[in-house]
Amino acid sequence: MTSASTTITVKHSEAAATTDAALRPFEPGDLPAAHALSSTFNWPHRIEDWQFALSIGQGVVAERGGKVLGTALSWQFGVDYATIGLVIVAPELQGQRIGNRMMETLLDHLSPRNVLLHATVAGRGLYERLGFAATGEIDQHQGVLAALPALSTREGDRLRPLADADVESLIAIDARGAGMHRGELLRRLFAQERTVVLERGGQAAGFAVLRRFGHGHLVGPVAAPDFEAARLLISDCCRHTEGFVRVDVYAMSGLSPWLESLGLPRVGGGTTMVRGRVPGRGPAQGGWALVTQAIG
């Protein structure tokens, strides 16, 4: 990930006067209000999840009368790509083009990068009007495990904890699965609760990150050379949790029936959309599960 060196510039427009809502850069002091806004839509994010998202990205808020009523964040990866997420508009401002204004502000700031996002059914029309095209689907699985998954490894494979010497090779593995370089993001994730490494033939060949998120634990990202290796990594993470677990996977991965058999039903998802060039990403390249639906 490449941290932006410039502050997001918010353009003033006639639309601002008609809604009496102003846009400005998202500041750390806005986190409690952003968390409260997402909670009104029953989004599971803790304030710690918001803090992490902002610490590695930039965004804008829409406010009226000193109250934050809209948010949108972005994250930059390498020199060619960025993602957008956590786009929320309070009910009292919906239908007033606030989402459109926030998105245009971020897109102006991110130009000329290729931009990806995961759209809900409600948001897809807005993104299509802004030039985004659908490229695939994701499945959100969550719940309490009905049973611990079995761990079965093929000959020559073993699981082990992350070592300092693994970091650069895992970043390269992730880049193949994500289709973009996310080094800074991965280093931050590796510092969290648990990262398990798949070693194949004496070399690191995949990994999965387990960390606190939302109502419990989240497994992701997951990068692996094949379907069975992805299942093995997810299984290991599941065996180190108690209670609620969430995994967001690409629909084309084929993992959904297996996750449902563990007691993690599909409860939602989204459409992967891109404005610009589509990266080589997903299971075909080794990427199986997302960091989050917002970040990608």
C-alpha cells in the first residue's frame, strides 16, 4: 500500500447549497460519529475496525449542522490501484446525491488509478453511473461453528506460525492473489492476532490472517496455491477461535458449500466492481478470502 502524501481536496458545488450538507476530509475525531452511523444500519464494525481502516487510508465525511451524516474511505495500493469502501449516507440525506458527491471527491483524488469496490444491491446503481463495471461476486459467511473442521495436509505440506523471514515472500504471494501490491497493509495485519503460514516443499506457499473484527473473529486475507490449501488454512484459523467467525470469499472460489457445512451460512455478499483496468485477482491467482469487504 502507498500512503497518500496529499490531503483530499473537497470541491464546493451548488449541490452543497441545496442539501445544506458540506464535505470535508475525514479526521480521526470523526471516528465515534462514523461508528454510530454504521451502527444505525446494523453494520458490525467496532470503533477499533474503523480506526484501523482510517489509519491506512483517507476519506471524506458529509456533515450538516456539525453532525456527520455520510462517510467514504479509500485505500491506495502500489502505483496503479485503489479501493473504496465504508460509503454510508444517513437516511435523512439519502436521495440528495451525497453519496455521488463523496464518491466523485474520492475518484478525483485517486485519479488516474484503477479503482475497485464491493457494491451492495442498493449502491450498485450509483457506482455504475460513475463508470464502474461488475466483475464478480463475493459471499459473506458468518456464524458460530457447528464443528471444528478437520486438518488434513498433503505430503510435503505443513502449517506453522509466521516468522520474520516470511514477510516479504508472503507480500509477494498476496500481490499475485490480489493483483496489486499491499505491503504496508499486510505488515499491519501480520502484527495482529495470528497469521498461519503454509509451507510446501520447505518454502512458504500461502497464509491466512485471523483477527478480531465485528462480532467476533474474521479470517482473511487468505492466499493459497490451491483449493485444498485454502481450506486447510481457514480450518486452522477456525480452530483458534471461540464463538462468532466471519469469512468473506470470492463466489468463484467454490468454498461456500464447505463453509456452510461448518455452520457458517452465507448471509450476504456483494458485487466486485472496477473503474479502469481489472487486476488479476481471486482464486485463479491464489487469493481466496478478503481482508474486509471495504478494503478488498
